[in-house]
Amino acid sequence: MYTIDCQNITFYSDFISAFNEGMIESVGGKWNGNLDAINDYLAWPDEVPYKLVIFGANRCEQILSYVANARHESDLWKTLQDILLSHPDWVAVEFQ
């Protein structure tokens, strides 16, 4: 199980740091916030399926619900949720 603590994030960079600390560094990576790359990192853990818990999901919604750039037309939090939930065979995501 991996836990991502987002309860005190104030910027997207804080979310990136929380994700790195909670999961990605432990599987040998360092995420820079690229949305295409997060999908790849979800496949890195050796043990599948696994559980990913996002603490502070309401805070994520408050901070990350904006359009990141012209390439991503939906809000950032919605896009991240879609990515996180796109592989139910490998990862069970729980938003708390």
C-alpha cells in the first residue's frame, strides 16, 4: 500500500512532492509532474495489484481544480483522477 498525504498542499508542486514521497521514490523514480509520466509510474510497483490511498482528496480538489494548460482541456484534478483510476487491475485507489 502507498499513501499520498495531500492534506496540506497549496500548489501543484506540493502534490508532486507528496506523490514522490508517498510512492514514486520508493519504486525508483522521481516524477516531475508530467501527466503522461504518472500513468507509467503507476505500473512500476513489483507487487500488483496494490492499493494507493490519497489522503486529503478534498484538498486536492480545492487546489488542483483548474485548467493546467491548453494541452489539458479538463481541470487538473479531474485529469489526475481519471489517470489514477484508469488501471483497476493493478491499482485500487482510495480517495480519503
